[in-house]
Amino acid sequence: MIDKPKFRRRKDARPGEIIEAALDVFADHGFAQARLDDIAERAGVSKGSIYLHFSSKEDLFRAVVTKSIAPNVAMVRDLAHSGDADFVQLMEMLPRLLGQVLKASQVGAVAKIVIGESRNFPALALHWHNEVVNPMLSIFTGLIAAAQHSGRVRSGEPRLFAVQLAGPVMLGFLWHEIMEPIGAEPIPFEDLLHQHVQTMLRGMLINLDKIDE
């Protein structure tokens, strides 16, 4: 039996299937070069079906960020507010958690798109900031401020500490997306973050007894 094209087997797709296809196409081609025709083909629907759920390619990209990337922020927020781990334990869990995010999602690819095309599409960069960057920084700013209040962390601007923590995370994502594909030596992401967190904790904590070696 000859397998028919997907768009003949299924007249329409749920928005989630279109978003998943869009994420793959955006990751492969970037935002400007991605075509709705390619997204429709990947999703197995007609181009017109996309417009039943999304008003434009920009609207679809915003949905990709909100539905595919932002849930990772919610996962970190839930962990931070669970009360099951103290500040040091949360920091030491960060490398493994973000390593899982890198393997399970296209967050690095989307970040690369936003950085590369932010001047031409500033509204998309603003959406990325509002849905991903600022919430994540706010989570760690709050954790650091609470640890300062309890006497665990030395004085300093909490949000700047959070930005310092985030720097190698972004570098690791972008190295994986930009440098490794052109043949650069891979950087073991979780090892990078583990070493970075240990270094940061030694600079931030007043009492170093609980830091893992």
C-alpha cells in the first residue's frame, strides 16, 4: 500500500502539532527564512489550516516560545518554591536540570534565533524576554535575596548575582547550537554548569561547609 502524504490522511491538526512542527522548522531555518508552507508540510496540514489557529508567522513563533519553551521556566519555578531543598541544594541541582532541558527541547535553537534576529523582529525578542529570560532571572533573584535575608549569602545585588549565574548557561546553549555544528570541540554542558555553580557558591556563601566537592 502506497503511503499517502500526511495532509491527505488528516484534514487538520491540533495547534500543538503545528507548534511542534514550527519549532523544528524555526530551529532548522531561523525565523526569517522559515516558511509557513514548510511548517504545514512538517505538520501534515494545509497552509490554510495554520491560519485557523495562528494569525501570522510571528504569532506562531510566540506560541512556540509560550508552549514549548516557557514550561521549562515553570518547572524551575515549581522546584524553587517546593520547599524540598535549600538554596545550596537548588543551586547544585541546576546543572542536571538544565542539562535535561537542553536535551529535551530546542531552547538553545530558539535563543539563537532571538539573538540573531532581534533587531529585525524586536517584538519577538520582547516576548522571549517576558516569557523566558525575565521570569527565570526573577526566580533566582528571589532565591538569592531570601538566602541573603537568612544570612546564607553575602551582600550584593541579587539580580546581578542571578545574571552572573545565567551567563555560562546561555554560552553553553549557544556553543551547542553554533560552534559544535561547525566542528568546534563540544563543551560538556552539565560539567560546565557544575563547575560554574561551585565557583559561584564559593564567592556567594558566607558558610562554605555545605558545598559539595
